[in-house]
Amino acid sequence: KPVSLKRNEKACRQARPFFYQAQETQDPERRIALYQRGLRLCPQSPRAHAELAEIYDSIGERREAVEEYREALRYDPHYPDVRNRLAELEGN
């Protein structure tokens, strides 16, 4: 089925606490779980996808990082720095 690029603002407001909590958390596994919970509610957040990608990137989960960077670009083709990082990951 086609991807809905339109945000459900109510769901995204509900997702926000998970994203904020993830930003405050040190443990990468816990951060990933929090971003995933938020993204289940609000998949159209390029920022959350990009931040999740950075966590995957930092723990060496390259395939997941690439996937999340691609999602970020799907919702915002001009999201800062994502294209460069994606090119680096895919080039290796």
C-alpha cells in the first residue's frame, strides 16, 4: 500500500515524549526501543528516523542505519547531512 506522507499530528504529539526520553537516555538499546515506540505512532518524523539512524550507526549496525536514513529522506528529501552519511555508509 502507498506510504502516507501526511503526518497524523495527534499521533505525532503522542510520540514526542518517547523521542524526548530517547534523547535523554544513555543506553543505546533503550534509546532504540524508545525511538521505535515513537515511530510506530508517528512514522513520518524524518528527524526521529535520522536520530535513530545515528544510534544504529554508532553501535555498528550499518544495515539498520542505512534503512533509517532512507526513511528520513523519504519524508524529507532535504534533511540535513543525511544524504552524505548515507552515501558514506553505502559506499563502504
